[in-house]
Amino acid sequence: MTMVVPPQPPVIGGWPAPPAALQILAGPGAGRVLDVPPGGALLGRGPECGVVLDDPTVSRRHAAIRWDGRRYLLTDIGSSNRTLLNGRWLAHAAPLASGDRITVGETTLQLQVAASSGRVPSAVMSARPPGFSTRGTVELSRARRAQRNRSSRPLVAVLLAVLGLLALGAAAFAARSAAPLSPTATLRPTVPLGQSPTVLLIATQDPLLVPTAGAPASGTPASTPGTEVSPAPLPTLTTPAMFARVRPATVLVHRRGAIGTGVVVDRRGLILTAAHVVGGSNAAEVILQGNESLPAVVLDAAPELDLVVLRVERTDLPAADLGDSDAVHPGDAVVALGYPDVLLDTALGEIARPSLEPNVTSGIVVNLRDGTRPPAPLIQVDAQIGHGYSGGPLLNTAAQVIGISELVVPAPSGDALLDPPARFATAINAAKPLIDQARAAL
């Protein structure tokens, strides 16, 4: 079924979309020019896409181009092997300009947008009635601007008066602070002898030196009843630094006909992944960084959470740090790692290119939900989590694992162009009892 786009979509608060086309520079069909339907379209292999590409490495629904009333935007909609814009990986919706290069799979396209003849669309200008003049509109605009200027003068006067009073107060305070001390004045210590000041972290996180009776001489902070001590903030790493830290602990999990991702949670050979990756089997193949392949067996499982712990015969694996998913809030920055399913040769059921590195995508926490299948706390993110990411780590800015990539739920409308799918990860705190149980079995 082909997606039908109206010839001229309604535009609210902007201009109609100018004609656009995509020229294939490299890949299957190089040299062809594909028209972009007015208002935008999906890019992919599926017949429902407005721009259909004959490239087996392109996802069925790979990316979307849409007009927002001012410009064209490009969005990756959960492709298995990501989208590049001018050679850079696309993490979020990005504006497009004529001449930009888009790479999907092994196909590189160049956007061509017709130049606009002016700020006001010709359709709008041609709709003016005969004898229409803008002179009255200009005069009305000038009158309104003069009225606004007159009404703002009293407010400006009040602001100047307030600033003057503040300046006088600051000068008086400075003069008082500079006055010499009285000859009869004596200085008294603010902290009793033999005691040391205690640093209390207030809600504003400003350290205040407060003398506390009974504080130890060593300077150890004393707790005050009713005073809440703020936890130390987590470090904020760049995305490349997070990838470098967790990449050695991210593994590819393979069974015939399917692949997924796993994360090492214990250096003694324990790997956490999604249960549907192994598909009810008791064994799988694990490929470590450097393409080392190891047989793995299911050591423990929580089918109700769609989680399993695999074990390989190694005791020196680099393990990822586990974070606290209860400390996650909407708006927090996150990064997901996962192997795209494009690595899998579907005809043979074998891995076609095992040397490819895992994808890394970034985004934010959209919402926190209580799942039903699986019945566990779920972290909804807008990071691009595609097929093959299942079982992979979701990281906070300290490169700690706060979730396990779980599922992608298509939008009810089924239109990925206007309504992207929802992506979820199982909160890591729900998996910790399973990990502890597996450790006890070693």
C-alpha cells in the first residue's frame, strides 16, 4: 500500500513546501533523481514510503523528510543501521538545505530544493483583490508602534527610579563596610577552641561553615537531625567517552536466525541480555570486542521480565558499572549501544559482518512508566533504538547502565513520519536481583 500525500498540505504559521528532489549519488540506482512528495515523505525499502530505495541495507522505514512550514527536516525513524547527514550521524531531527547529502544504508542522496522567489508565497500574492494597496496597512502599523512607545514610557521611568534606589543602597552599604573598627571592639572566634567547623550541604548546595557543638576535631562532617545532605552529582562524560568506557563490555548475542546485544555485568563471565534474544534456547553465541566468539549458556532467567543472564567460560571480562534507575528523571540525557540487525544474513541465519562496531545513539528520558509486558518499570527514551538493540545497555551521563533496551512500540496511527514509535528500556534496578542470584550461583 502506497502512502498518499495530498498535492498541497495545509501549512499553519508558515509557507507551502517548495518542490524538492533527491539525486542518488552513490549506491543502487546511482544517477536517478527521485521527487519528494509535497510536504515530505518516508525514505526506505517499503512500498508505503514516498521515496522508495532499491537498497537491501536500507530499513523498510528508514528515515523521514517533512516540511514544518519554514524548512525541510530529516529524522531517523528507528533504522537498523542509522542515518548520516553530511557525513555525521543523525541523532535528532535536523534541518535540511539544498545540497545536503543524506546517507541511508549504502545509498548516498543529495537534496535539491527549488529556490523561493520571495518571502511571501506567490499563491498568497495572487489572491489579492484588484486595487488592493498596502498603504493603509503600513500607516496602521506605524500608528500602533507609536502607541506602544508612548505606553512604555511610564514603565521605563519606573525602572530607572528603581535602579537609582538600588545604586544608592549599594553605595551606602559599601561606605558602612569600609568604616574602621571601634578601638574598644574585640574579635571573638566563631568556633570554640578544640572544635573544627562542619560543612553542611544546604538545598542550594552552597557550603556554609557552621560551628557545631560536639563536632569531632578531625573535621568529619556531622549529621544534623532534619538536615538533608545532598548526594554528590554524577560526572558528565561526552558521548565518545561513554562509548569508549562501555564498548568493551558490550557484546553481540547470536542464535541462528536472530541477533541482539548484551552487556557484561560481572567479570567472571556473566552477561545480561533480553530473553527474547535467545528465544527460549539454553545456549547462544557471544562475540566480544575483537571478534572473539564464545559459546554461552543460560545461567539464570526471569521470563516475566524478559531478562536472562548468560555465562561464558571467562573470568577476565571487562564489566560495565550499574547505576541507580530510581534516580532517573524525565529530561535526563541517555546513550544506547546496540548491534543493528543488518549484520544478520537473513537467508543463511548467520552473521554477515561481525567486525562492525555497535551503534551508539543518544537522546533523553521521555517518561517513566510501569510496564505490563514485561511487568517492570520502563524508561521511555527518544534515542534511536532499532532492531538488534534488544538486551543492550542504556547509559546515563556517568556511563553507568540504567536500563536494558527492550522494545519498540509503533504509534497507534502507524505513521512514523508524523508520529514516531515509542522506545523503552527495562530499568536496571528490576534486573539487579536476577544478577545477584546469578552471582551466587558461580
